[in-house]
Amino acid sequence: MSGIDKIKNAAEELKGKAKEGMGKATDNEQMQAEGQADQTSAEAKKAGENVKDTAGDVKDAFKN
């Protein structure tokens, strides 16, 4: 995973946490749900990048 992708995913997750917190504080269920969705999206992207990294490692292992 590139450094840029890591930063983007962390920012999206942080944005989601902030949205969820603001939704809880203001009793806004829609904002809370959007925050949770943003966090889930960021986590899914991280998982996908981890799979790509692992596949690259496996590919490199077979080259040697």
C-alpha cells in the first residue's frame, strides 16, 4: 500500500469517526450512520490494499 493511500484511508476513517461522534452528540441518526459507513469504507479499502500487498509478497517469493 502506498503512503498516499494509507493517509487517504486514515483521513476517511477519521472523518467517519468525527461524523459519527457529531451525529451522536446532536442525536442525528443519519449523520451517525454516514460516519459509520465512512469508517467501514476506509476499513474495506485497507483490507483490499493489504490483500494486494500480500499477493505482491507471494509473487516476489516465487521469483527467488
